[in-house]
Amino acid sequence: MSSLAEDGPPPAPALAAPESSPSPPLSPMRVLWRDFAASRVALGSLAVVLLLVAAAALAPWIAPQNPFDLTQLDLLDGRLPPGAEGALVGTYWLGTDDQGRDMLSAILFGLRLSLLVGIGSAVIAGALGTLVGLAAAHSRAQAGGRADAALMRLADLQLSCPSILIALMVIAFLGRGTGNVLLALVLVEWAYYARAARSAALVELKAEYVEAARGLVLPSWWILLRHVLPNCLPSLVVIATTQVARAIALEATLSFLGLGVPVTEPSLGLLIANGRQYVLSGETWISLYPGVALLLMMAAINLAGDRFRDALNPRLGQ
């Protein structure tokens, strides 16, 4: 008793700190955005791409004039330097060309066509090439590989020829026009998607979930489109980002050579070609500003696409 009185009551047991509940795992899209946003260069490039896309989409409303409407042009405003005052528009912030077109308006409308052709060709070629690649992979895995050999030799034949040569042959045969340029770009690009889709599909066809789907007696086309294709999309999306920039550059090259879109339609390559005869006379803005816009758009797409590829491939971050 005396010992208890001297020592006092026993200390109360310390309360255990409540364990913090584990945070829920991030969704794949959140992880992708987190890895992508870790690069400031990639974020800046994405912002530039979105800004250019928005400017191109809103060109009819934000451009000072329609540069290809003859009623809005004045030859007296031809070849005015940047910042000059004109009779129809007011201030030509980027100057005018030899026809009196406002260069700022011409660039905005040119971006519309370049992005339309680049994105449109990437979507069509991606769909076509992906179907060809999936069919080739299925033939290699199931039917002996004869169709795979034929399709891949056709893709190799296309890849062995210079892209500009194939595009020139198509334009020479079909003639100029936006639709013909789009078709030429699709014929140039589809083989890249076919090769990538085949390689990714061959890996996926050996996975256990494919064997389980086959055990359920699911149709082959359902397995390819419903189970294999979603796992092939990351690599195909990365290729699409690079092919968009490549298609824009090829369209600008054709238009610069006078074999692309008609003169009545805006194009950055056509705008650059219109000013080349005035470069030596010091009127460089006619070709300079469309060239800067083309270079900025291609660089931004490539930088954002490279970071997107790194974010989708965890091995690159190791």
C-alpha cells in the first residue's frame, strides 16, 4: 500500500495515433497528366498548340479581313511594311503582300488549312493503317502469315520511297486541290501506323487476357477491336502527334512548289512562296511571318509529342 501511495497511480496508456487512410490511386489519365506537366517546355508547347488551334478556329471572327475575298483587297495597300496604315483595314500589324492582303489575316486563315490537312490526314491514315496492322498481326498469329507478309511488303515498299516523291506522283495524276493533297498525305502516312499497330498487336496477342477471350469463343474481330486495340493506342497516339507535324510540313512544301492547294485557298506554304520574289528587295515580311508561324506550330507539336511519348513509356523515365 505504501509503495502504491508513493508511486501514485500507474500512467494511462498513450493513445495510438490514428493511422492515416491511404490516398486513393490516381487514374491513368491523372498519372499521364502529372508526368506530362512535369516538363515546363512541354506545358509551354501545349499552350502554344492550343493557342494556334484556337486562333485558326476563330479566324473568320478575329481576322481583320478575309484575305481571299477580292472585294476586301486594295492594290494600293500592296507591300506595306508592318505597322503601316491602310485604307481598308487600318493598321497592318504584319504588313501586306503584293496583292494588299493583310498578312496577319492570311496567316490565321492559312493555319486553318494547315491544321485541317494535318489533323485530317493523321486521323484517316491512322484509322487505315491501324486496321491494316491489326489484320497483319492476326494473320501472323493465326492464319500462317501470308496476308501479313503481303501487307508488310506493301508497307515496306511505301516506306522505301521518299514521301515527297509519292505526294508529287499523286498530285500529278489527280491534279491540285485540298482533297487530293489530303489523299496524298494519307498514302504517305498509313504505313507508319500499320507498322506500329502490327508490332504492338503481336505483343498483345500473346497475353493471357487474349487467351481467356479465345476460351470464351469470342469472334476474332471482337478480340482485336475490343481487347487488343485499346492496349495499342498509346503508341499510335504518339505516332499521330509526330505525323501531324510531318503532314503540315509536307503540305507546305507542296504549296510552296505550286502543286498543293489552289491559289484561291489560303496556305502557309503558298504565302511563303508569294513573298520569295521580294526577299532580295528588302520586303522580307511577306515570307518571314508565315515561315515563323509554320516553324512555331511544327516545333510546338513535336515538343509536346515527345513529352507525351515519354509520359506514356515508363522505361524512358528510369
